[in-house]
Amino acid sequence: MCLSIPKMVVECEGEGDFAWVERDGKRERINMMLLGTQPVGTWVLTQLGLAKETIEPEQLVLIEEALTALAASLDGDYDAGQYFQDLQRP
């Protein structure tokens, strides 16, 4: 299983088949053939060097929360009450 990770487009290359994206200060060249050229500042979900879809700011917040919870869980620091407030029962 592979996770799709959100990254921000920072530079388009050539005819739009490739773009440079960044996350946490790391820069990567990815294939944009499924999405075509995207404006700088667009967030895309990437997997294995390929942009799969664009994401809206609301989606980005939920994905970042899930990735933070996953990291906390792997560190042995997971508290279910701290994450996924939208899934909590009243």
C-alpha cells in the first residue's frame, strides 16, 4: 500500500508534463500527465512521482490531520481524543 502525500506546485516545467513540488522544504520533480499544467500554489496528491489529483484547502487540512495522527501513532504517542474531531461521537 502506498500513501498519497500532498505537495504544493512551485514550478511548472516544459509543456506541463512535469512540475516541481515541495513539502516540508523538500523539492521533487513529478509527472503531471494525469492533471495537466497546474498553477503555482496548487496542492496536489502525489504518489510514486505522479500527481494524481488536485486538492482543496479543506481537504488539505483533513489529510494533514490524518498524517499527523499516523506519525503520532508510529511514535507511540497516539491519543484518539486528540485527532479526527470530525469523527468523534457526541
